[in-house]
Amino acid sequence: MLRMVLMGVQVFACFGIVFLVLLQRGKGADAGAGFGAGASGTVFGARGARTALSRATAILAAIFMVNSLALAYMGTQQAAQQPKTILDEAAGTTQPAPANDATKPVTPAPAPATGSSPPPAPAGGPEKPQ
């Protein structure tokens, strides 16, 4: 529930910052206003609008940053407390199966150096024709 409230605050702060930034005038607009290009007086006064909008933007930016940190902290805590799946538990407790002799490749024994008889055939070797 708290996570959903924080997500709502995050979205509100995000859209508020975008709106306030788009409302503010650029730095180049002041030079034009000095020469009579545009109305220098506003609802808040000549300098009051910029100060009020700047402060509101700074406040929303601070809310956005603190809220982002809170959501990140909650996300890491939730991931740590999340129960493991059955496969995760099985993978942690299972031991590897012992190697089976049938799966190992058969390597022939080296021939004796002085003997003339061939080495004995393996037990599962090819049969002689009849």
C-alpha cells in the first residue's frame, strides 16, 4: 500500500517538475524584455514569478529525489524478503550425482613392451564372429 502511495507521489512530482520547467522563461528572454520585446510585468511581478516558479521546482525536485531513494530502498528490502521458489530451494540443497562408470570413455591399456601377446579385450568389447 505504501509503495503505491509513493508511486503516486513520484508520478505527481515528475509531471509537476516538467510543467514548472516548461512554464519558466529562458535566460535569453530577460534581455529582450529590457528592450521592450514582451511584457515584463506578470501576475507575480517582474522578478516574483521566476522566484516562485524556481522555488516550486526546487521543492518538487527535492520531493522527487527523496521519494526515489525511498522507492529504491523499499525495492531492495522487498527483494531480500521475497520467498524463494521451489526450484531455487531445490538447487541449493541438491548435490551433484556421482559419476557413473558407463558414461566415462574407455581408454585402451598400453601394450606391453616385451610381450608378444595382445592385451585382453574389455568385458563389454566386440564379439568374435562364429
